[in-house]
Amino acid sequence: MRKPVRREDACASRASLDESARQLARFATDLRESVAATEALARTTEQVREFVQHVQQIARQSKLLSLNAAMEAARAGEHGEGFAVVASEVGRLAASAGDAAERTAVLMAGVQDKIGAARTAAARSVEALGTVHHAAAEGRDALGEVTAAVGEAERIAEEIETAEHLKKLRAQRAA
């Protein structure tokens, strides 16, 4: 046999649902903060990507300068030997800067992919949270109706008990 529903049980369930709603609200706040942080990170990585492109451009220009300097050093003959050494070093530095910029670009592309995945997951989480929040609100409303109905049923049951008790008392007095 099922245990009868009491108003206290319904109120306790309502309190539990209210706490769940508060937890959902905190989760929603945390999720919004996470989304904002992800967006800030996305903006920052875009700035880094632009910086890396700038470094790559400087490295390409430095390589060209190095080649031009090497050609001028060759044209100057033995008077250009010192200049040739400098041109060679500039070429090595340009190549090193270009390689580092390329590796950084690859890393940043990976970070941007992960940020994209985080954005997608956050969007799904926001959607799921909205669904759960809506269902919890409906559950709270329904439980409120159940609580009111249980309260009304208890009141009616008390009236019936009182009426039966009065009926017994009248029957006893009449006897």
C-alpha cells in the first residue's frame, strides 16, 4: 500500500526543488562567466595570431634585406666581406624568427580550434541548462498545485472527521 501524501512531504519536496533551482541559477552564472572567459580568450588568441602574422612579415622582409645585403657585399668584393658576415647573420636571424613564428602560428591554430570546441560545448550547455531550468520551473509549479491540493484534501478530511465525530456525539446523546 502506498504511503499517503502529506502536506509536509509536499512542502519538503518543494524546498528541495527550490534548492535545485538555486543551484541551477548558480550554475547558469558560472556558465555565463565561463562563456565570457572563453570569448575573452578567443579575442586574445586572435590578437596573438595577428602579432604572429606581423612577425612572419618582418621575418620575410628581413630575409629579403639579407639577400640584398649579400648581393651588395658580393658586388663590393673584398671591401664587402664584413658586410657579407652581417648579411649572413641577419639571414639566420630572419629564418629563426620565421620558424618560431610558424610554430607559434600552428600552436595558436590549435588553441583556436580548442576554443571553438569550448564555444560549441558552452552553447550546448546553455541550451541544456535552459531546458532543465524550464522543466524545474514547471515541476515547481506543478508541485505547488499538488501541495495546494494536498492541503485542500487534508482540510476536507479534517472536516469529515469533525463531522463524523459530531455525528457520533449526537448519536451518543440521542441514545
